[in-house]
Amino acid sequence: MSSEAAVSPSPDAGGEQSRAQGPGTATAADWRHLDRRTVLVSALVTAGVAAGAAVPTTLGLSGRFGFGAAVAWVLAGSILLIGSAAAGDHVRWRRTRYRVGADRVELHTGLLLVKKRSLARERIRSVDLTAHLLQRVLGLVTVRIGTGEHSGNDSTLELDPVTRREGERLRRELLERTATGVPGTHREGELVALDPRWIRYAPVSFVAPALGGAAAGAVMQVSDWFGAQGRVIEWVGDRFRDTSLLAMIVILALAAVLAGVVGALGLWVEMWWNYRLEREPGGTLRIRRGLLTSRSVSIEERRLRGVDLVEPLGIRTFGAARVDAITTGLAKDDEEQHGDHNTLLPAAPRTVADAVAADVLRETTSPTGAPLTGHPLAARGRRLRRAFGAVAAPALVLALLGVLLTPVLLWIALAWAVVALPAGVFLARDAYRGLGHALSGDYLVVRSGSVRRSTAALERAGVIGWTVRQTYFQRRAGVLSVTATTAAGAGAYTAYDTDASEGLDFASEAVPGLLEPFLERVPPTG
């Protein structure tokens, strides 16, 4: 038996109307529309794009039609483009509606091709809110409702946009319905907030050199658009007319690095400003961050299977690490659309990272800090041989081409070997020192990597299988790799090149009974 009670229409979300509903009821009056200001947002965004393209387009057309005619053509085209975008979004707004029933969330959209999609409420695992700068000014958010299944867009519904109040209501209603308290005595509320001093780790990340290279490429591309690439190259040559080639390369590289550092600092501020990690009643972790574009990501603790303490080489040198969640319920398409979607803590001092990992897992100490069992010397030899091969192969190719074509390539091959071989040996030895595995309470811990060192603490109950791999060369060296497979995170976590008996004992003890049917115990001799 069900009952309904009508309430007055609410002005929120573009003239939405709501109706109080009893269990199992879902009527036409329960349908809601997106916020009508989506048309304004679309028009303003398109106007910004048109304004950015207007200058080069006007300059390009002015040579053929004259400046006045070019301005008129660009203005007319911009008005047509903005009007088309606004009209299209108006149709989308009129033809999109959604409702939250007792059992399902439904979304209907489309004009000529009508799409009707729904998600069962018990399958919903995430309700994330995102708002770019213009949406924040207007008090709007984009709501992304997901089941956490890796099945593309069929596992998510996106409401773009609704009012922030409506987004928060949906998040609370859909997550609290499935929230179940997680046992433990750890505190609720704010677990950690941004420390502005963490910005010092941004310039030593791999983002900085990448942004530096992108900046140099952007200068050349834009100059090519305006037909001035030759003049730019000539101007740079004039500045370094009395400078040696080596000095010029060093100065330009430093300029690119400086540009990358500035870009990395700006990107860090945009991504992590206002960051805070909270535990909400009912067992939900919520990460909020962003300066211009605000983001809110929710992770149910009952779907958390562990944490991954990540230490890229640059920030590890300064004693820092970041913490990622190993969890089910974060689909691949979510991670591609929102960078760092599963990151619980940005790069921070290692002590802070361990403390946050312990808080998140409701442990007194973090399993990522547990002492690890080292791997045999054969593992170091394998990494040194790989490093030598990675250096020798390009050097030999360059040397062969140098003999056939030009002696300059011989010098390049020599320079490559002189620079790359010590770096390869260093990284190989560092990678070996990083290898390790252990059991810590309810978690198994594996660590590997040098350029990107990862210490993953995976809940033993989350392991669904083991993969034991031993190549011909591993067999000769007496080592093997054991991989724990799981439905969470990356899906597989490996202890590389362990001693053969130690690796099998580790897997057998981590999840008793799972690997035992495939093992043959050899009694000790003597």
C-alpha cells in the first residue's frame, strides 16, 4: 500500500516539481528537468571559444576580403555559432528529464533518438559533483552517478547541470541509502586538509618537464598559424649569435624547465586548492578539491580494499608520497574523465601519507609502513641486465648507422652510452632496493618500481586468485613472480622476482586454502 502527498512546485533546477512519495511509488510528477540556465552556460562557453578563434580567423580573412569585411564575416559566423549552440542546448534541456524512484534512477533524453536509461539504486556506488568556474558562479554542478562497473557509459548517468543544492541532495539520498556503518573507532569528519607547503613537491613531479616541452611546442605551433615560425627561429638565432651551440641548447632547456615549473605550480593550485578528505556518517570517504573547477568524489568504505602509497622518483627524493585508494566502484571511464579520480591524498610528507593511510583503513598504523622481506640478489642481476640492454640497443643502432652514413652518429652513440649507462645502473639498483613483500594484519603488502615506486596494501579478503609466473630465465635464477588478482584498483598486484619458495609461501599464507591445492610441499632434506 502506498500514499502520495503533493507539494508546491519548487523553482530549483529550472522549474522542477517534486512530489513526496511513499515506498515503491514513481509517478509522472516525480520527473525533474535539468537547470534551465544550461542554455546560458552553453552560450557563454561557445562565445568564449568564438572569441579565441576570432583573432586568427580575422587576420587570415583580412588578406583576401579586407579588414572590415573580415570582421563582419567573423562576427556573423560567431553569432550563428553561439545561436546554434544555445538552440541545441535548449532542445537538450527540454528533452532531458530524470527521476529518483524507490528502486531505480531514470534518465530520458533525446529528440529524434530518445534514450531511456536507468540504474538500480542498490548498484549505485558513486555520486560525484563537478563544477567549472562558470557553473560555480551560477551555483550549478554536474552530477555523475555511477555503478562502478567497467562497461563504459552504460554504467553511469550524468546530469549536466543541476543546482548545487539539488546535487548535494542527490548525493546524500543515493549514497546514504546504501551506506552501512564500518566498524572501528576512528574519527568521523575531517581527516586531513590542504597544507599549502605541499606545493613544493609540484616542481619535482614529472608534470614539470612535460609542461615545459608542451610550452615550447605551443610557441612553434602558434607562430606557424600566423606564418611567423621562420621569424621566431631567426629571432632566437639572433639572440644567441655569439653563443656556442652547447650553451644555446642548455639555456633553451633551462627556459623550458622554468616554464614547466611555473605550469606545474599553476596546475597543482588548480587541482588541489581547497582540498580536504572527510569521513561522513555511514562510512563514506569524501574528497573535495579544486580552485577554478571544484570536484567532489565519494568512496564507500565498504568497497575499499586497501591503499596504494605512490612515490614517483622526484617527490620520493624529497621524502614525500601520495595515497591512492584501491577500491571497487571507480569505473575506467571515470578515471579517464577526471584525473586523479582515486587519489585520497596529493604528494605530502611520508609521515602524513602513512597517517592518512592508517586513518582511511581504520588501522592504528598503516600497513604500507610494515617492514618488508627483501628479494634475492638474482632480482638485482635481472634489472641490471635489462638496463644494460636498454642502453646498448640504441647505442648499437646509432653506431651502425654512423658507420654507414655519417660519423656524427658515432659521437651521438658515444654520448648516449656515457649518459644513459650510469643512469640505467642507478635506476636498476634503486628498483632492486625497492622490491619487497610482507603480511601485515589483514593486508598483504607488495612494493616495486623506481621511477614510480608503488607500495600497495591489499586486503587479504579482497584477493580472488593468484597468478604464479616463472619464465625460463627466472627458473634458472631461482625466482618467480606472484600476482594477487582482485576486483579492485588496478586488478592485479605483483611481488616481482621473489625467491621461489618464499614467494609461494607468501601467497599461500596470505589467503589460506586458495593456492594450497596447486602446491606440493617438499620435506626438508637431512
